[in-house]
Amino acid sequence: MREFEYVAPKTVKEALSLLATYKEKATILAGGTDVVVRLRDEIIDPEFIIDIKHIDELNGIKFDKKEGLFVGANATMHEIQNDKNVKEFYPFYAEACGHVGSKQVRNKATSVGNLCTASPLGDSLTPMYCLDATVVIEGPKGKREVPVREFITFVRKTVLERDELVLGVKFPYVECKGIYTKNARRHEVDLSNIVATILKIGDEYRIAYGSVAPTPIRLVKTEEFLKGKKIDDKVIEEAKKILATEISPISDLRATKEYRVSVSQSILENSLKALG
Ligand SMILES: Cc1cc2nc3c(=O)[nH]c(=O)nc-3n(C[C@H](O)[C@H](O)[C@H](O)COP(=O)(O)OP(=O)(O)OC[C@H]3O[C@@H](n4cnc5c(N)ncnc54)[C@H](O)[C@@H]3O)c2cc1C
């Protein structure tokens, strides 16, 4: 591993100034659970590591019913999983964060880091997709907000510029019932074969899947078909057929394409039956 300079700014302003100076030579470090692995494996080779963990402005989780939920960039999976408001109003997001890695990983890893890594199987992402969350970004030109569905553009690619920092993620407050499902080979410390969140809001459904395409996706055709329908066996069978046309999983070390399609359909069936 090449030597790098470690810098630990105390304010967002200071971090932005460092990013503006070092640009592509710098890598932002939050919990480090992706960055350190990628450094060790020499996938990345930065000259500067900018550790944002000491920036208090990026801490915390805020909620009220009017503004919704704001998850700061430094909020860890453990903090989100155990936050009183997340557990009450976004239980599927609490569960998602509780399924990342192990307890040790969750004590360091952030949900914003999970988002910025832009893996199609990021465990905390499908709740963001279902709720049409917004990514709050700051850069040299000021703040901007990007809908989460536009933030990740491909595997490990986002719209973030090299001199920008994600401040946090905003979730609207919506009265809904939701189910989060992770399918993996082991109960802990395993990446998802399939991950999904399905919400029922009034007589509509929001359906987001991970590990079925280069980015997490919303299954908009399946959602449209289910809108206003009473759930019975015939509707479920039709919905499963539509789902299969919307996903394009690959075969890899963890699962085959066929297995992923079949599991995705089972998750849909189980969730629809549970949500009614
Ligand atoms: C043993 C182990 C098990 C794991 N299991 C899982 C799992 O089950 N499910 C899962 O989804 N993931 C898993 N992961 C991956 C990892 O824990 C997550 O992706 C984690 O959420 C990343 O967050 P972090 O704070 O550690 O990010 P970091 O590693 O610090 O950063 C990740 C990326 O995001 C960028 N970044 C971070 N914060 C910001 C910001 N505020 N603004 C701009 N860019 C930023 C960094 O530059 C880097 O590119 C596992 C990792 C390990 C080591």
C-alpha cells in the first residue's frame, strides 16, 4: 500500500477546502469499512485521506413529521438501527441498517458511506429508494439536493463531483407499512443475494430491489400494476411475472441469475401477503 497523508478536518468548510485543493488525489473516509478494504487491496491509491468523522456538523439523526428524517453523513448503522424515531416511523430502514455486516462493522459503517460506495447490493439503500429520499450535497458552489434515484448512476458510480461532500440524506415522512428482506447465505457478515423493501402507502405499493441490476432499482411497472388492486393469488402471480421483466440479475459467486429471479419473486409474494 502506498503511503498517504491523513487529514482530519473539524468543519465542513475545512473539508471542502481540502477537497478543492486535492480533488482526485483525495479519498473521503467515513467509517472506513469500504475505504480501508479498498486501500488494503490496492484498488484505490489516494495521496490524501480526508477523515470526516471529526466533523460534528455531520453527526446525528433528526426527525419531525413535517420535515421528515435527516440522517447525517456520520450517523452509523448502529445509531440508525437504534434511533427511537427511525424504529417507530421507518422500521424497515432500522432493520436494513441492522442487517449490514456484523456488530463491529455497524459500529463504524455509515448509511451515507453505503450510499456513496454505490454498490447495487448496499443493504441500507432500498428504503431510500422506496421513500424517494434526497441526497444533500455541498461543494464549492454551495448546496444541492439530488433525488436518490439519480444519485447512483452505475456500479460504484455516482453524480458526486470530486470536490463535493454528502452532508446527509433526507427521507420524507409517509404513513406506510413496510417490509425489508435480505436474502444471503449466512445470517451475519454476508452480502445480499437479493435485498428488497416493499411499502404499502394507502392503496399503492412502492417496491425497491437491490442486487438485481447495476444500481438499486424501483419496480415501477409492478407498482403500477398493483395500484388499487386487492391482493389475491391471481394478482400475485401476475405481479411476479411483471417483476421478472423489470430485473436483470447476473450469476456470480454468491448466486445464479435464475436463483435471484426466483428469490425476488418469493420476496414479492411474501411481502404482498403480509402487507395485504
Ligand atoms: C466485514 C464487512 C462486512 C460488510 N457487510 C456488508 C453488508 O452486509 N451489507 C452492506 O451493504 N455492506 C457491507 N459492507 C460494506 C460497508 O460496511 C458499507 O458499504 C458501509 O456502509 C460503508 O460506510 P463507511 O462509513 O464505512 O464508508 P467508507 O468506507 O468510509 O466510505 C465508503 C465510500 O463512500 C465515500 N464517502 C463516505 N462518506 C462520504 C460523504 N459524506 N461524502 C462523500 N463521499 C463519502 C468514501 O470516499 C468511499 O468511497 C461490509 C464491509 C465489511 C468490511
